[in-house]
Amino acid sequence: MMKQTLQKRVLSTSLFLALGLGATSAAELKLAVVAPKSGPFAILGDQVRQGASLAAGKLSITLVEIDETCSEGSGKAIAEAVAAAGAKAAIGFLCSESLKDALPGLKEDGLPAFTLSVRWKGLMEDAIKGGSPLFRLAPNADQEAAKLSDVILRDWAGSAVALLEDGTIRGRELTETIRLSLEERGLKPAFVDTFRPGQEQQLALVRRIRNAGVTHAFIGGDRSDVAVIARDAKAEGLPLTLLGGEAMRAADEPVPLEDGVLAVGLIETPRGPAEGELAAELDKTDIEPEGYVVPAHAAVTILADAWGISTAMGTPVADTLIGTTFETALGPVAFGEDHELTENPYRLLEWRGDSFVPVPDKTQ
């Protein structure tokens, strides 16, 4: 009965605290923020710490910062540091090298952990089998291809579709996964091709596309290659709708992207009821809502709510995280029994002017 009640509840931190259920427990809550402090990933670690600090300051939550070196074998020491600090849960874990070795210690101490980055499905599957309270506040390795396939099937049905890839391992595997998904669901691409990446022009490819009668194309490649293909298609007078994956979130150079190019990616700006308030706070503190800033903010508010439920109802924190919908800066967030997000976080985006903007929700 309690589990059914939790599954039907939609909670926001402000509402929960207003009800008086979480104020005391939130004040007593200490969370560990595990993220790199030096090296090439330090800038990402800063994003985690900034987002977590903004949320914790509003809720009087204590944060303890723990360095994540992302080196093999470092996870055991991280788990020990989390426990020694008296933290009740941990967020961050940007590297699989750190996370996989930290899990046994976190499980032993009963400490829930949120990874904001690691997408390796096998690691999560092993964690669940081993009883570790690991939750993923990020997409898993299959969800990009799943969203791309859904968009093509929904929006391009009846069109002549091309699947193009750049010959790299990532480009080939992503494109092949999409091809198999489309064909299993009744859509056979009109044209499949491999192009040479990093070229100054792609006129030969564009002409092959035109000769195949293609009007819509998915490109498994980098943003720079998509920009060249879009430019050359326009120069050839070929109306061509282009769709890319998460690799499209990169610098708009050397060739600017044409308006109307589509991509599947994650929305980094705040959403939900507190969108305006958080946007104002970010602007006031000169923090850009990019990378892991908003996910880290969401992780802290979710754990604050879960800790309050746990305290009020006498249930383990990990149990309260499953089946409850939390209102966060990412929008509504819920975890399934597999500790994965119940909703695919990828969204369809369109390039307009100087940035990708979300396509309206009704067509997501």
C-alpha cells in the first residue's frame, strides 16, 4: 500500500517543505558531491559543484566535496571518504572508472548514489543485481538511438529516408542501430551510405543523395560534417531535412550550421515550475546553465525530497526514489525498478540563429 501511494505522488521540494514533512530532515541532510577537481574534467566537476551548491543553499543542506580522479581503482577510497564524511547519499560520479569500484562500499553503508554521466548499461545492470542503490540521472547507452528512431518513424513516415555515417566506430554503430530499429518497425531506408569525414565539401555525397530521391537524412557524424552537407545541399538547390545525434552539440565552426537542421540532445536549461526562479539565480551568480549544472541541482532536490519521505514514513531512502515523480529543474523526474529514468531524457532540437531550441513538446 505504501509503495502504491509513493508511485502516485508528485513531489516538489518547496511543497514538501511547506507541508512541514521535510524541513527538519533537510536541515540535517549531508550530501557528498563526487566530481573532478583537477585535470581535463575539472570544468565538468565545477558544473556539478555549482548546481549542487545552488540547490543546497536554498534547502540548508550540507555538502561535502570529494575529488574524483577518474583513475582505475580510485572508487574504493571515494566510497570510504563519503562514509567518513557522514554523508547520507552521493551525487556526481562522472567517470565509470570511479563509480564501479565505489559501488561495493556505498552498498555496504547503504548510501544511495546518483551518477550524472555514466551511461554504461552493464554497470547499472551489475549494480542492480548486486543490490547497490545506484540511480542514473542521465540517459543510458541505448536511449539516443531509441529517440532518433522514434523521431524518424513519427515524422518521416512516407518520406524517402537516407542513413549516412562517417565510417567511425561511433557513427557506424549508432547508424546501424537506427537502421535495424527502423526496419523492424516497417521502414526501410531508401539510401544508406558512408562518407569521408572532415572534408571541405561534400558535393559528391549530396549528388548521390539527390539521385536516390532522398528528402530526409540522418547523419551519424560530427556537427562540422553535417554543416558542410547542409551548406552543399542548399547550394545544389536540394531541399533536404537533416537530423543528427548528440554530437551536434559542439562548436558552430568552421562552417556555420544552417537554420532548420535537427538534432536529438539533452536540454541544459531549467524547466518546470521553478524555471524562472532558477534562471534568475543562475544569471545573478553568472553561472551558465550548461553541462551538469541543472542535473546536479535536480539531484540535490530529489534527494532532499526522498530524505524527507524516508524520515516521515520510515522507509529506506532508496525505496522512496523508486516510483515517485519529483518536480525538479529538469522537469518531472521518476525512476523505475531498474533505477533508470522512466522517461527518455533526449529531446528533438532545431537549430535557429545561434543555438538549438527545443521543438514544441506536442511533437516530441
